Amino acid sequence: MQTSFRILVVLASLLLAAPALRAQPFMEPGELRRGMSGFGLTTFQGTEIDTFQVEILGVLKGALGPRMDMILARLSGGPLEHTGLIRGMSGSPVYIDGRLIGAIAYGWYFSKEPIGGITPIGHMLDVATREHPTPSQYGKVLELDEETTRLLGGEGVSTLAPLGMPIAVAGFSPRGRQVLRDALDAPGIQLLDSPTGQGLSDQGFDGELSRTEVSIAPGGPLAVQLIRGDYSAAAIGTLTWVGDGRFVGFGHPMFLLGATNLPATGAYIHQVIPIQTASFKLGTPTNTIGAVHQDRLPAIAGTLGEAPDMMPVRVALRSAAGDNAFRCEVLRHPELSASLVRSVLFNSLETTEKLFGDATLRMRSHIALADGRTVERDQVYSSGIAPLRAVIDAVQPVGVLLNNPFAGLALDSLHFELEIGETLTQARITGLRLSPPDPKVGQRVSLQATLQPYRAEPVTELIELDLPAHLEPGPFVVRVGSGVASTRWEAARQPDAFVPRNAADVLALLERTGAADELVVEVFRAEPGFTVNGRELPGLPPSALAVLGADRSAGHLGPVQGEVVLRRTLTTDYVLSGEQSLDITLRKP
């Protein structure tokens, strides 16, 4: 009864909090003494807030950094004596004499007792008072060296490490979970299968969990939604403090993103699962409560109310087995979104078809921007790892758009259409023949390209070319390759054209991908030239080349290595590889 009374006092003080954070009844580490006792708040099952007992053991000076202490405490009560510290408890507030001292956040692996570290509330509130970022100020995923990773969250037996975050996932296969785990790439995370849709309570199934109302109060479950829909992923922790429209939680970083803007939700805790290494809460995200704006070393922090929208992703897959469609939303972040989309595509292919073995796959990507513009891409793959290559290529423009330096390229939604068959349609270009072999300027010539399909007889493609009458006689090169090879030739010939200078250039380059099933023929003349503001100036006289080559003024001036005087494209039934070329000399008519 005495403990319950203290809980009511603390909650009432939080609800009546003044805007000034420091007016709250907090206690600094310097006021603590060994042997002081208090209680903590967390949720062990459902959405009800439970209590546990806390005994102060000491203060670890500088444990989190210069002038950043950590409080050491022994916990008891509830399931803790059986489970030890629990992943998902991160952020559970602790009170001494009715005053908030901080949040449970750190512990030891294989510990025989529930002894852990408490992040002082002062450090956490410093995160809550930081200014909200604008999208261009979002932090990036921190890449840590091995030693720093070990200190921040490695599973060393003697290392005091963050308790870690359960990532509640649904819809992912075992290999799909590993891809998602690699995409998140943060110390201490643990991907866990989680029930979705309906939650089992004492009264039976209680309806859609996404509509479940949870208490926005210290000790209540706190989740950060990464993916929702047919696929779901959310980081589960605990709320530490709520006041003045703000909240803090976790007591340690999530991904150490710094300034960010992520959807925050409540959570339903289905069960605490006791494990010898690290027990964890099995939870599911519920209704949206606000937005996380800061992800720092002492805590995550944000505001209650409006949450950032998420990016819709649709995947439609067609195969001999039938049609499948998946819909989900992923969070919007320049460093995380592309990786999350990749995990969704990967899992969609694995669960409905396959990732390895003979296959031919066509991927059509429709990327919609917020201003109505679109990026359309169409590519075909055929190999033993065709689905993997398709997934990697499909996500690449998403990363480019999220991290480009130009304004006005905000993503709205993504739509991927995939058609997959279980046979190889590869062919290699093995031969090239020109008739007549010594053509004249303005003459019609026949070109025979020999294709060697996989485990089939050779195929000959016949292409007729009308050589331009205005050409100067001399040496030329006739070359054939796939659309992919043609794009590579062009990048080598005119590298300046593949450097975007504005948002429109970015979109144009993203769509400038030759198809692998196209046979491209080019007649090429190797003469140096320049581009000026995007206009190609090949075949300039030596005096002009010398002037332009010596010009050091700013402007859109770039080199051109030769001129393509003729190009023809033919769509084939194969995914092409290999290249062939002929050196010819055009004669006068």
C-alpha cells in the first residue's frame, strides 16, 4: 500500500508539472548514498504499469563520459529474481524518496543478480531540451570501430552495456530477419518474432493492437516504429518521463542518430521471456503517441501528439505460382529508409519465390516524388542470384534521392513490380560481322551479331545501318553490347554528363539505365571534344581544343572522348553479356 501511494504521488506530480523541466522533483547522483531504497516503474505484461524495488549501490563516476555519471543499483520484485534485467526495460524510471533519479538502461551479460546501471535523469532531460531538427539536419547512422562497438554494446561478459532493444518484427523469414538486422546495424538490438493484429488478454482476443490505447506515463511501454503493414518492425523500450508535451525514454541510444524524426508509439507487452544471457519483453507496437526528435547517448526524446508520416511501399510479384502483393510503410530517414526497403523486397522474394538458383526476373520501379514527378526504371536479370541483384539495384535510386544535395526531391511513395521465371535467358555476344567490310560514307551496311544463349544453339541478329552521308572518311569503331554496356561506354566517353548539377539532372540520370535485354550498336569516332553547358562539341580543330583545354574559369565545361555518330537499339529475348567491336575505315562514296 505504501508503494502504491508513492506511485500515485509521483504520477500526480508529473501531470501537474510546470513548463520548466528543472522544477520537477528530481534527485542528482551526488545526493545518493549506498543503501538508499526506492522503486521503479515498468510494464511486465499488457499495458499496466508495474513496480519493482531498487537499492542504490553507488555512483560510477564518468561511466558514460566526462561529467556523465551512472548510478549502480540492485533491482528486485516482479519477475526480476527469475529473469534478471530485461531487454525492453530500458527507460524504466527509478524514484528515491519520491524523486526521479533516472532510468534503468545498463547491465551485465550472464549476471547472477539483477544489478544494473541507471542513466541519471539530468543527462536525459538535456536531450529533451534540444531543438527539433529540420529534415536537412537529420543525423546519420554512426559507424563504429570494433573497440567502440564493444564498449557501447558488445556482449562482453565483464562489460557494463546497454540493456539493448528488442525489435518486434512480424512477416519476416529467418533470413529476412538477418537482412533487417544487418540493415539496422546497431549494438545490442535483438530481433524477435512478435504477435500482430490481435493481442491475447485475460478476456481473450482484444482486437487490433494498433488501436489499443496505452497510458502515456512513466513506466509505460514505448516503441519506435520502423516498418508497419504486411511487414512490421518496432524498437521496444520504456517511457522515463513525460511533461510539457515532451517525453524521454530508453536511457541509452537507439541507433545514435542524433537529430531525427521517427514515429513513436505505445506497445503491448505479451510476455517477459526469461533467457540466461539476456531476458526480453515480447511486445507489439500499438497506437501512435508522437515523434522521436533526438537519439543521443543518454536517451531518446521527442514530443507528444503529431507523428511524422511514413513512406508507403508496394510490392507486386508475379510468377507461375500466381500473383502476390504486399503493402507496408517504412520510416523516412536518409540513412535508414533505403536499407529497410531493401529488407522488405528481399523478404517478399524469399517468402514467395526464391533467392538462389536459375531465374530470370524483371523489375519495374515507380518512385513517386512529393511534387508529382516520378522516376521510372525497368530492368531484367538472369543468373543464379538474379533476385539479389534486382533488390540491390532497385533500392539504389532510393538512397540517391534521400541523400542528394539538391532541394525538391522529397520521396512520396515506392511501387515495385516483379516478374520471375525459373529458367535462365542469358546470352553472350560472341561475334560481330560487317558487310561489306570496307563500307563507304552514306552506304547501307548489314551487321550480324552472334549470340550464344545458355545451353542452346547460337542465334544471329541482323541489323541494317545507313551510314550518315555527312561523315568525313576515316577510321571508326563499330561496337555492340547490351544496354547496360552502352551506358558504361557513354559514362567513359562523356563523364561530365553523368555528374548532376541540379535536381532535374538527378532524375534524368536515375532513369538513364540501359536495359540488359537490349542489343545496342554504335558507330564511334575517337576524336576529342568538349561539352559546354551540356552541349556536345566534338571534332573541334586543334586551336579550339587548346583554348578550351587551358580555360580554368568556372562553368559547365567537360571533356568528351570521341563522338557516337550512329546508334541503334534492338530488344532481344535474352539478358546479354559481353561486347564485340570492329575497327573500320570509311571510304569516300
